[in-house]
Amino acid sequence: MGAKKRPFYRVIVAEKRGKRDGRFVEIVGHYNPCREPSELKLDHERIAYWLKCGAQPTETVRNLIRKNPPEATATV
């Protein structure tokens, strides 16, 4: 996604047999490296669900998850 020299990435869940830029199951976050500081938003609850279902993150997504660990849950 994005434009020339303005990258913007979606973190998605996709079927293994699908095309690289084809259909996907769910968007679980996004990454914008052009912002200062870079913007990274992940839905850790959905990521944990998909990992329990057997999803295997790419090396890049694994690094993004490590870069942005889930925040401690606030008690109300």
C-alpha cells in the first residue's frame, strides 16, 4: 500500500495457498515507517488468536510484534 517513496504496510492474516497480493482473511494491524516516529498499531488479541489457530508469522511480522509488545491491561 502507499505511494511511490511513501510506503505503508498492512499486517494481515492470509491463506498459505493464496496469492501474495490476493485475498486475505483479516487485517490485524498496520505499519507506517514514514511517520516520525514510525507508527505501528497491532491488534494483539487477534494476533494471539491466529497464532493459537496455527498461523505462522513471517520473519518481518515476528520482528514487528517484538518491537511492539502488548501493553499491560488496565484495570477498571
